[in-house]
Amino acid sequence: MSYDAQLKNSQPQLKAFVKSKVFNEADASDIVQNVNEVALNKEDAFEEGRSFEAWIIGIAKYQILNYFKKHKKAPTHISINFYDSAENEASESFLCDIPFSCLVTEERRLLRRKIMARLTKKQKKIFSFICDGLTVKEIAVQLETTPSNIVTARFRLIQRAKKFLKELEILNNHDYRSNR
């Protein structure tokens, strides 16, 4: 079978593999396209005795790793207190036109307050900075400490918050809101 035919026949497996690792549909398609480009450029490097699917998946692994390295620092979510700042009031009023979005915003605020009530004074500061989207280094500068201290405190506050949320789930039958 020719190289081009093998490449064409391997597309369903390649797409399935990439989509299982990268959940963004557009990014997954871009990675598949990059893999095909690399495979076409490296046609001479392919050894006839090897499995073509394994070879193409190997290329895909490196392309996926490259994708994650490039997108590691990109924000993937909106800050917890995105709606708390004054400059976002216009955004909040726009989002309130979407059904139930105001309820979600209010529940986020309530949950944040409940978590904050369970934290120590230092953890509260760190939690606020994390919610504001600051990095560990930026928090360390703000609190005049080392990044390793912030990492440790962050880990402990996350553990405390998880414990609190687990207690709420059990108490309220897997709904963090109070049923009272």
C-alpha cells in the first residue's frame, strides 16, 4: 500500500486519538492537520516494516505535547470573582439576560463567602489573590514571601475547601447549597 493511502486510511484512528486527548474541537482539528503536515514532510523517514498507525500516533503525541506546552499558561476559565468588580457591571447586566446566569453568579459569590469563612487569615488573602487570577509568583510578591510558601499554603487551603465542599455535599444530599 502506498504511503498516501496509508495516511488516508489512518485518519479515523488519528482523529479519535487526538480528540481523546484534546477536548477543544477546533484545536484537535488543528493538531490533526499539523500531524498530517509533519507526516507528509517525513515520508522518507518512515520505515516500511513498521506499523503506520503507530508511527502516525507517535507524531500525534509530540504534536499534542507541543500544543499543551504552548497553551499551558493560557487562561482556561473565568475568575471566580469575575462579576464582583465594578468595571464588569455592564457584562453582568448583559449576562443576566441569559436564563439562570444571575443565579449562577449569586451562587458563586455565596459559595466563595462560605469557603472564605473556613480559611485562616493568610489563606483568605491567598484565596482572594487566586480568585483574582494572580500567579504564585505574583502572590508571593504581594505577601512578601517565597513562592514555595505560597504553593504550600495554596495546597492546604485547597484541601480545606475540598473538605468543606465534601461536608456540604453529604449534608445537603450532593448539592452544595443549603437545603434549609
